[in-house]
Amino acid sequence: MEKTKVKKRIVLVPVPAQGHVTPMMQLGKALYLKGFSITVVQTQYNRVSSSKDFSDFQFITIPDSLPDSLINLGALQFLIKLNQTCEASFKHCLGQLLQEQGNDDAIACVVYDEYMYFSKAAVKEFQIPSVVFSTTNATAFVCRSFLAKVNADKFLIDMKDSEMQDKVFAGLHPLRYKDLPTSAFVPLESIIKIYTETVNIGTASAVIINSASCLESLSLARLQQELDVPVYPVGPLHIAATAPSSLLEEDRSCIEWLNKQKPSSVIYISLGSLGLMETKDVLEMAQGLKNSNQPFLWVIRPGSIPTSEWTESLPDEFSELVSERGYVVKWAPQMEVLRHSAVGGFWSHCGWNSTLESLGEGVPMICRPITGDQRVNARYVESVWRIGVQLEGELEKGTVESAVKSLLVDEEGDEMRKRAIDLKEKLKASARNGGSSCSSLEDFVNSLKMKTS
Ligand code: UDP
């Protein structure tokens, strides 16, 4: 009788935030399809449900002992705290997994999100192979690596100089000082601290990155030069593997609404899972959108307008502005929305997943980055791939109106759409058999199988 082949195990450690959980689960699915067993170690906060899509995955929850209020700290401070509180519980969890494992389903490696750097201590102690998963891109990684070494005092002085802000940063063309992944909400010292941890990959034997060589070959080459271990660009993972892992309930009524709109007429607006909006900006946007005369689908996440559960604190003017051509939801099935033929443009904060999803569907973008690597992505959308426009400075209804028209009405928008569709084809080709991202994933899997056979 043929013996059932037992699979080697890969342990995944995602950051408990939508923009990180999504690509990690996609990677998990892709590795599962290559013949590995998957264990997901997650925190109590923002757990992924073990739905039918992941019925063969093992999920383990480790205590994170974070009081709820920390969740309002802001992303970077939250991550710093998370890393402090999870180190011991992860070590304990990994120790138990090692005790329980048989010879056949032994852990082949731990794949941890670059921001879950507490994992480094446990894999070192137990001498388990590990791999860093970067859910951003090589350009952002290179920027973080630069910022980790910067002289904070001098850099702060430079950043306050308005002429300097617009200067292209030597060696990172076409990024300007103001495009570097810093944050107006977090002290530079904290940013440097966390970036230092993320770019120091400890004993990891490789870096997997959710990007593709057709998007940023120079940055990938530069990153490979900086690191002593192989870098595997395997993205966009959402093309390679379907892994629905929405942490919020999707409102599917917006698809019915889209079904009633003309092709390429709708602007879809979403600021991701963490972006916040001030009331005055919401009103300028609503006025500009109305004046553009284009239909719009707007995701306003509960809690994204400070002091309001949802939209109830907004003046009546808001409902009047959106009632004619707008449709507002709390959370949308974004990939399906971007795939819909009625969608002609995406107003985005340019989180890396949203950017990849837009590129993957050939949808041009209006970029309104808020913080961190979103600025890097926005600059690439506008100046490298030339498939969008960036709205900089104060939000004003006139600029909102012309940005929407430039994408959906003007010739300029048609050119951007052509380039976006061209890029979409390149990305699809890279994810197909023989394509660069597909081969890169194969190379990673083969190297892992060789080490563990
Ligand atoms: N997203 C979604 N529905 C929404 C808004 C966002 O499913 O209404 C998903 C989107 O498809 C993307 C993720 O949330 O995969 C957001 O990740 P991203 O990296 O773009 O931004 P972040 O939330 O990390 O700032």
C-alpha cells in the first residue's frame, strides 16, 4: 500500500492588520498549493477566521496582552508595543510546536512579516530556518534601510526646509525628500527604531517580497545587493492565489450599484484599513466629486472620521452632495470592485495592496497618500509607471474635480489607462508559468525543499 506523503510545515506570522494579513494569507495559499502544510500563528487582536478557504490550515492564537486603547495608538506605535508583548508568547508557542512535531511534518521554516520582528529571537533560540516576508516593495525597503542609518538631527532640519522637500533624493530617483516613508504622526526616533528592526533580518535565510521585477527592477537589484541572502519577488500574490481574508464585512450591494453604471465611468474611493479623514476634507472631496459629474463609489470605514461612529457627525450638506451620483459603503469587496467594468479610476491612499490590486486590473489612480510607504507608491504611480495623478497639499474641491476629470474624461486619462492595461498584462505574465514571479516562487520552494529533504 502506498504511504500517505506527509507535508513539511511552514509557520506564518502575519501582522494583525488587513494590509498585512491579506498578502500573508495569499502567500500561505500559494505555498500550500506547492505542497506544504501551513500553520498561522496570530495575535488575539484582529484574528483571521479559519473559514472554508483555509480549512486545511492550522491556526494558533498567542496572547498579545494589549489593552484595547493601544489600538488607537497609530500603526507604528502599535507595532512597537506588539513586538514587546509578543516575544515571549511566540517563543512559548514555537517551543510547543517543536515538541509536538513528528519527523515528517517538521517545521521547514518560519515566514514572518518584516514588522513581526519579535520572531527573530525565537527562531534564533530554536535554530529554526526563517524567512522574512516584506508586504511592501523593494523601493520602500531600500528607503527604510536608508532611514535606519540616517542622522536624525540633520534629517529633521532638512525635512523642515520647504525647498529641500521638493528636491529629488540623490540615489533614489525619482523620489523626493517628501516621498520618503516618514510620518507626520510619529517621532522620527520611533520610525528609525522600527525601521532598524525591520531591515535587520537576523538569521533569516531569504526575503520574500510581494513585488515583481516589471515594476521595480532597479530597486530589486539594489535590495539584492544590500542583503546577503536571496530576495524572491513573488508578487502580486493576489494574482497567484485567492485567499479571501477580509477582517471586516464586505457590503456587496455596491456591486449591484456598479452593474447599473456605464463602463469606465465610476471613480472608486478607499483609503484602506487604517486611513483617517478630517470633516473638512470629506466635504471638499464630496463637493469636487459632485462637480465632476461622474458617479462615485466611496468607502467610508466606521471610525475613519474622528469623533464619529460612521458619517453621522457630518453636516447634512454631505448627504446632499453624495445623493445624486454617489454610493457610500462601510467596506467593499475591493478586488471585485476594481475588476468591474464600470470602474474607471481608483482614488487611493496608495497602500501597497491597493496599488497592486489597481495595477493588476489596469485601473488608473488618483493618489492621496497619508503616511509611510504610501508616498513612495504614489510617486511611482505618477512618475514611474505614469498611470495616475497625485493630489498634493490642501484638499480643495477644484483640484478634486479636475483630478477626477483627468482620469475619467480627458485624453490624459485614456493614455494612463493604456499604460495601466499594459502593466496589467505584464503582471499577469509574470505570475504565469515561466513568468518572473512564478519562477521566483518556484526557486524559493526548491531551495526550501533542498534544505529540508
Ligand atoms: N480593502 C477591502 N475593502 C475596502 C477597502 C480595502 O477589501 O473597502 C482591502 C484592499 O483590497 C487591500 C487592503 O484592504 O487588500 C488594504 O491594504 P493596503 O495595503 O492597500 O492599505 P492599508 O490598509 O494597509 O493601509
